[in-house]
Amino acid sequence: MLCIATSCPDPDPLPTIARAQDSSTQPAPDPTPRNKSTFDPEISLVTDFRWNAIDSDRAGRKRVFLREAELGLAADVDPFLRAEATIAFADEDGETHAEVEEAFGRYNNLGRGLSARFGKFAAAIGRVQRNHADQLNWLDYPLMVQDVLGDEGLRAGGVSFSYLFPGDRFNEITLEAFDSHDLGIFAGANAGAPTFVGAYRTFFDFGADASAQVGFSYANGPSSSEEERKRSQLFAAEVTYKLRPGGQGSSLDFEGEAFWARPGGIHETSFGAFAAVTIELRPRLHAYVKYDYSEVPGTDDIRRAWSLGATLKVTEFHHWRAEFQRIESNFAPARNLLNLQFQWAIGAHPAHRY
């Protein structure tokens, strides 16, 4: 017989009555909350497989390789704390290296809109570099992120506090402090000093079909200057707009960010930016165009890039992507690349950030 649990009769009512009558002899419940992650942690695996079909910088050499396998672990430690960790096994010039990209504990309910994180995690600088590579709408992080913060952004050990303002509109401010050893412009002789980050984000809802997120962030940290008081600074602005007019086959995403970087001891400001538009041509098929511009901090070097690509999202758990990119600079010959990506995810992979 099929029935709803709350309406089903007890299949053996006599033992139930006996248990009720004998409840006074039962031990009191354990007041200590059980750790529900003991037997059921959330585990995920994301792989990034690539075929480097064309690379003019490699004199015709083609590569087929597993660029990265990313293992994710997450669980509620107890009713107060949630723990997350991401371990990446990445290919670097034919050798596999393991790295803990993120590993932190998060308190989401400190009260009065406060939350906190402790451990290793991505700094709240811009939006794109806070995401993992598998969450991007294209292959790699923008040139300005690589030149200013490192190949995969600023990820380091630290502490973060966020405050969500009360009200119907999303307004959040974040303050962070990191151990910034060897992290982009925040590296060098004085890398033992901390890097401080402040960020503000807000959200706009333009009805049922369109929304946008805008943010501003600032980072101040050590530099390679011999003078201890000379610190590097970074200003960042971001905007993301999403249009979902209903149904599949008609979405549009615009993403743009700008960096103004000033390494310690250098008065000149380096500018970097990117802008990208992704359009859903038909259900599951997306096309994008992206432009990158980056003035390498502390040098006269400038890099520019155009990227054209298409992504076939067979399901939310795997996709195929082809991207052509042309990189130009004032210090090296132009470089043309054509890459094919096959990416899949299994397990309890967390939702992507906006």
C-alpha cells in the first residue's frame, strides 16, 4: 500500500503504545548536535581536457592533455560552521602538480547580517577571479588578472568578514586580510606583511528577465620596493548583466572589469580591462566574443587579445568548447591559438556565483 508518511497508520500499534508507556525508562536525548557530515560529505570532481590544435608560439606542436582535475569537498561541520576545500591536479609543461586552491571554514549566520571565512580562499577583488576556471564562460582568466594577481588570481590564507545590509536590495561590504607571499604585485622583499582587501557589491533587478551586479574593490599590500612603507595598491570595478527573456535559446550575458594597479615604489598606474558578450544562439549552444587589454605593472609591456568561441552545453554537467584567440603585444610576435575543451563534472558541484 502506498501512502504519505504522515497519514500512514502505524503497522504495529501495540509496540508503539508500549514504548510510550515505558518512555520514562529511556535515556535522555544527547544534547550535543550530531555532525551530519560524518557519513555524507559533498564530493565533486571537475575535469578540464584540452586539445591545443594551433599555437603559433610552439612552431606547430600540438598538445592533447588533461589540463586540470579539480576535487571539491564540502560539508557542514556542525550547525554553526561549513567547511569547503578545492584541490587541483594541474598540468604544467607536461608535469602534474597538486595544489590546494581553497580550503576554508565559513560561518554564515553570525547574526545581524554578518558572515565570516577563515582559511585559504579567493580574495574579493572583482568577480571573475573569485570563480574557479570551470565557472568561466571562456577558457582562461583575463590577461589583466594574470598580469596583476597571478595566473589564477589572488588565493591565499586569510580571514574575511562580510556584512549584508538589511532591506529588500542586495548590498554587501567585505573586509579581508591575507598572507600575500608571492602574489602578483603584492610580492617581493616585503611579502611578509599582510594584504588588505575591501569590496562593495550591489544587485539590480530589472524585472523578471534582466538583472545586473555592480561592484568595486580595493587592495593594499606589500611590494618589491626596498622601502617597507611602499605598498602596492589595486582598484577594481566590475559589472555583470544577464538577460533571460524566458525559455531556452535567447539568453545574453555581458561581463566587464577594469583594474588600476600601482606597484609600490612606482608612481605610474597600470591599467587593464576586459569585456565579453555571450549569446545563446539556440538551446545549449552559446557563442562569445571577448577583448582583453593589459598594461603589465612595473613595465612598459602591453598585451591585447581577441577571443572568439562557441560552447555546446550538452547538459549542466558537461560541455564542449572551441576558442580561437589572437594575442598581440609590444614585446613579442603575435600569437594565434585554437583550443578545444571537453569539461565534465560529477558529484555535488556547488552552484556558480552570479
